[in-house]
Amino acid sequence: MASKKFKPSAKSALPFKTGNREKRQKLHITRKKALDNTRRDERFRRRREEDKDPSLREERLRKNIPLTLERKRVWDDVDRDTGDGLGVSVDVERLKRQKLEEEAQLDAEDDRGEVLEVQTSEDDRDSMIDSVSDSDEHTTAPPPLTSRRKSATERATSPTQSTTSTNLDLTPSALAARFPTLFSTDPPNEPKTLITTSLNSNLHNEARLLTTLFPNSVYIPRSAHRHSHKYSVREIAAFASNRSYTAVLILKEDQKKPTGLTFVHLPRGPTFHFSISNWIEGKRLPGHGNPTGHMPELILNNFRTPLGLLTAHLFRTMFPPQPELQGRQVVTLHNQRDYIFLRRHRYVFREKRVTEKNVIGPDGKAVKGVEGIRAGLQELGPRFTMKLRRIDRGIQRGSGQEWEWQGKMEKQRTKFQL
């Protein structure tokens, strides 16, 4: 215990602790001020050094990358031949890149073998064995790989950015053969969606809002009368398929709030089950706009696994392939940590103000060619978040009898399915 006459310095660490409450509070305040002053001095010292040498600031910013769950994402270690890949978490773009690298390496080895054959043919046939052995001895060996321990940031960094657009051309052939209705080679039909709700539902207003989100959609409420026939999902799908509908969308509720969406791809399925959270109508958004009847553009972000590509193809069939650009409306489906965020905006291009920065690309650098242009966004709504729970085979009488994929409780938080 320190003496009562001892007055701690503002820069001291205060290793002791008193039993008096008031003195303890004063010591805590003094120690907090001391730590703040130390951090402030360190911050100003670093600023003076970086002003003298700007390369120090660039090096610090390059290493100062936050370790988020997206950067810590891990993938399943599988071979190139993964089949449809619904049960594994694998990046199809990385597999495509590995395949191209292996093919390039095989071509380089073939070219090297052809060069060696030409060199040996020019020598004497009697000394062919000696010439081959000499050529093997004189070939320069590749330099040894220097092993350097990577930092935590480098070990946790994903090989590709987490905000990349979805490349639908990388769909595995086995996945396309398993779901031929979603991956048809024929020209896509004009989407036509039948929207309804679960039995005895009160979400009529929310279902009508979905008709403004999905083009060429019609809302038909399910009767709640006690003497009426309770149509099943299979009967509704048959009714819609006979009338040239391409999909059936069923909005589910719990305590008068939307909690789920079921997409039935016609005429033979599959059926996708999503859960819904954070439903916000457009009129509740600050500064919202009113949607028009134009066909919107569609943006699919960060669907990287075979299951993600299957989900992206489902949403692609819900929107027409040729949007009406004069409407300047865009629907964005952004996947992050297996949660799909749906937003609808109206955009406008304008000149960049003096106080605004340039447009930054996914690599963190300014995009060239658009230095003086900025895009203004106005959200139209509705906005909500979806999470894929299950994919059923075909159209079943009871949900979940036969499923193609079912979500599980992942114990590893850094592994994602989409």
C-alpha cells in the first residue's frame, strides 16, 4: 500500500489499489487520463514520422485490415470433381482458376518435352543416352521456395473479394443436369409469378407489395372461410402451371408478421424455402421513392458456391432478361454470411461535387474513367433479409418429405454455404 503523501504522476501505471472508494475513483480517472495521454503522444509521434516518410503510412494502412468473418472464411478441401457440390462449401471460381493453371502447366510440360526431343534428334544416335543425361545435369533447377510465416491478416484474407458479382457461367455441369428446369438452354420465358399467402393469413398488404417487386406477378388470396376448400401447394402449383405461370410464391406469417417465403419453380419444381427477417415497407424508409411499372435491373452479388449459383439462377428466373433502362430501377440481392439482403433503388447519374471522393472499386482503388461522375440512390422498398433453409425435390404434398439440400446448424462460424 502506498503512503498517503504519495502523488502518482499522470504518466504512471498506478500499480496499487486503495480501499477507499473516493480515492479509488480518483485513481481510476487519473489512470484513464494517463493512458489517453500516452495514446495521444503515440498517435502524434506516428503522424510526424509519416509526414516525413509517406511510405510508412502506406505500409501501415496496407497491414491495418480488420479481420472480419468474411476474411476468415474457410472452404472445404475438395478435388475439382465435386459433382453438383450442394453439400460442400467450395468456391467455383477458384476451382476454375486451378483447372486453368493445371492445363497451362501441362501445356508447358508438353512444350518442354518437344524441345528436348528436337535437341536429342540433332545429336548422334550412338551418344543419345549420354546427351540426355548431360542435358538433365545442365538443366537449372527451380529456385527453392522461401518459407515465410504469414501474418494473421494474410492467413485470414480470402483469395477473392467478398463483394464480387456472381458469374453464372461457372455453374458445374452436374448441377445443371440435376436441375434441368432452372438451367435450361432454351431462351428464357417471360416470368409470370402467382403470389399467395399461407392459410388464414392477414398479410394481404405485404403480398400486394411483393407484386410491385416481382414483374408480371398477380396476388390471389387464399380463402379463409371455414366451409371453403383448403387448396394445397401442389394444387395451387397445378392451377398456376396450366395458366402459363412460371413460379408460385407463398408468403408465410407468424403473429401477423412475414416470416418466410416459399418459391416453387414451375412446372416440376424444385421448391426453395427461405426465412424472412427485418421486413420494412417502403413508406417507412426515410426519403423513400415510389416505384414505377418498369422492368428493373437485377444485381446478384457474392453467390460463389454451387448452392449459391443455384439460388442465383432461381432469382434470375423471377426477373425478365431485358430490363427497361428508362425506369432506372435496380433490384440488388447481396449475399453475406449466407444472409441474402434484398434492396430496390432508383439511381441517377450526376456530376461529382468538390467535397466528394472518387468511386472506389472492389479492390479499394479509384475506378478509372468515372472520376467526375457519381450515382445517386433513392430506396423504393420494401427491404428484407432472407436465409435459405431447405430445397425440396419437385413439388410435394407435405413440405420436407424429400429434400435436395437442408440447412444445418454449423458449428464452425467461418464456413458458409452460399
